[in-house]
Amino acid sequence: DGGITQSPKYLFRKEGQNVTLSCEQNLNHDAMYWYRQDPGQGLRLIYYSQIVNDFQKGDIAEGYSVSREKKESFPLTVTSAQKNPTAFYLCASTRRRDGNGYTFGSGTRLTVV
Amino acid sequence: GESVGLHLPTLSVQEGDNSIINCAYSNSASDYFIWYKQESGKGPQFIIDIRSNMDKRQGQRVTVLLNKTVKHLSLQIAATQPGDSAVYFCAETGNSGNTPLVFGKGTRLSVIA
């Protein structure tokens, strides 16, 4: 999907369990983003990173954590502190810091069982 | 294109007719706007963008209109086809270098064959 790979496509989490969603891009993009999408809703920003080893909280960061150790990779961990994690998670990247020209991954659907 | 609760606004059009999808944005400092198309279970797909120094931009079968005075954006799709059925989102950002895209809540377009 345009150079961004999200995995897995479907993920099931038990109560109290941490899970990590993968996002890898080979576009040489500087900035990467994680969004959450609930049914019938728009995209809400969880975390973003404009440079390696640096990231910022978005609007709904509570219960989530990220790392940016490599330019290509921006994994998202959904912790047990996130009380309502069932959602569709989308990763995106851009070449420049101003957010122009987002490329999105195909998403991971997380379900709590 | 503002949603109420969990229900996306829906636009139903006859195949072959023109579609107009509207979006009100909130930040008067935003100067770059993008329309995305999202099919079920997939990531958003770029359609067309426009900068604030323009009021109209045309693509293939699509036109975006920007009215900065009333902070309104619209997407016009000519000769709507069944394959255009999807959810459409507008997104905005400022060119400060530190502002991720902010998404509207989306409009579902349903094409009647």
C-alpha cells in the first residue's frame, strides 16, 4: 500500500494485555503518525513523530505508547490502561514536517475479546 | 459534513449525476486542505488537495472549492460512478511545520445504480 506496511491486519487482545501494532515505511519519509478510527467516525491523532528518537502526543494518547528508534519504523503499543481499545488503527507518513502528502497504511483492526 | 453522534451524514446520488460533498473547517490558520476517500476496511486514499492561495482546483472528474471567508471546503465529483461509493473526509493543516493533519468526521457517499 504505497510503501507503508501495517501488520497484522487483524489483532485480538485479551483484557489486561499489551499489544503492539507494527508500521514500517520504505518511502524515506521523515514524519510518521498513528490515528485511531471508531465506527462511523473520523480519524483521531494518537501520537506522531517528526524525527527519529522524538515523538509527540496527539489528542488521544492516554493508554498508548510509541517509539521511533529507526526512521522506517513507528510501532504503537496499546497498553492495558487503554480501556476501550477496539478500533481501526491507521499509520501514515509524510516526507516533510508540515504534513503535506500523507501516505496511509491499510490499517489494523484491533478487537478486545 | 459534520456528523451527529455515531452516524455519518450520507449523500445518495444517482449514477451519472454530479455529487457535492461539503466540509466546514475550524482553524482559520489552516492553509493546506486535502480530500480523502476511504473504502470499507481500507486506509484513506488521496483524492485532491488545495492550498489557501487558491479557491478552486480541478482533477480528473473532481473539483475542490475553498471559501476561506466562511471556512468551507467542498468536493465535487462529476458523473458519479458506483465505484465512487465510499466515505469522504476533508483534512486541514497549517504550514507551521509542527501541525499534523486534522480530519473532519466524514460523509458517506452512496451511488444508486
